[in-house]
Amino acid sequence: MTWIEVGDGVLARRHAELDLTTGLVLGAERALVIDTRGDREQGAELAAAVRAVTALPLTVVLTHAHFDHCFGTAAFLPAPVLAHPGCRAALERTAADQREHWAVHYREEGDEATAAALEATEPVPPDPAPPSVDLGGREVVLVAPGPGHTDHDLAVHVPDADVLFAGDLLESGAPPDYEDAHPLAWADAVAALLALDAGTYVPGHGHPMTPAQARAQHGELAAVAALARAVAAGELDGTEAEARSPHPGVPWPEEP
């Protein structure tokens, strides 16, 4: 785990677990933490790493409600915790199932410590995010580009540093995860992020991406959307769409 400087006063942190990437944006008066990892122990580790960089008061932004991005939030309290309005509802609906599913996964992997930490974790319900956050001499814009990886994705744009944290709308080093995705709309959400013309795109997993890399992934998502439209129109069946898809695991629409 290490901090990577992706802009002036803007850091990304790579984590070995699930190749997660979190973020930290420094202002003159406050600092912004982007995502909090997957359980209370992991959150505490990240909080300590943040405090090794800055003593500024913190605000937390969650990009979406998947456990690996938000179950570590309690370590940052009493900091304000912000997210898309749909994130709170998604957590209320899915947190228990996520905790149970992933605790089983970690035990099957022989990682009893992570399973136990996850079972002991209660996620923090976030408040609705405003359009922007003033960190003191630096405004960070919170972008809700529409459904994509989930129905409540939130990206974090730091215009003066030319950096955008995309959450799991973008992924580096592995295919995007379609478990809760909206394949017909995901490319449009990424197009909205590309329109902001950032110089660096930080994905939810993996190494920071160049604009060219982000555009290439957008092209793959657009290809998936075209295949999904063809399935919905009865022009392809799901099996054929899966064979042609640049990404695995797409939830194809029901065929007419």
C-alpha cells in the first residue's frame, strides 16, 4: 500500500486487497477522503495513513455502496460522510447480504481475520452529497453522471489539479464488474466523465488511467451497450452477445 501523487495535493492509495484505490484531496482548511475500504480494521488502517499525511479536518465521500468502498467509514467519524442519495438506500437494502456473502468468501480463502472484521463492521449511512465541497482555496466537484456501475455512482472531480476519481465507473487491470450494473447506460455515464476532460482518471480499482485509457474503456462499454440493445430488440440472444462482448458477466436484457 502506498500513496501515489496524481496532482498537486491530490493522492491516490493502492491497496493489495481487491486492488482497491482510494483517494485524498488536500485543501487549505479541510481534506477530502474518497472511499474508506471494506471493514472497520481496513478503515482504521486507511485513517492512520491519512493522518500520516495531514492533520486537517476531514470530509468523506463514498463513490457507491459496495462494501469494499464504504464499510470502513466508522474510522473517520465524526467527519461528515457524503454520497449520492441512492447510496444510503442501497446500503440499507444490501449491507447485511454483502457482509454475509463476503465473510463466507474470506473464510473460504482462509482469511479468518478479514471475515471476522467484516462481520463486526456496521457501515455508516451517508448524507446526500452537495454539488461541491469547499476545502479552503480548492473546490471539489461531486459528479453524479447517471446509472452505470450502480444506480448511485458518484465521481469526484478536482478541476484545479486536473484529476477525476471515477469510482468503479472505471477499472484498471481487470474487467468492470457488472453485478449491479446498468449496461445500457454505463457508457453514457463514462462519457459524462470524459466530457470533463481531466488529465488523470483514478479508477476504483487499479492504477490511475490516462485519458486515452479511459476513452478505450468507454469504447468497450459502448460496445457492451450496443450488444445489450441488440439483445433487447431480439436481434441477438444472450449467448451470442456474451461471445462477442469485450467484458464477461454482463446481465443481458431479457429477450423479447
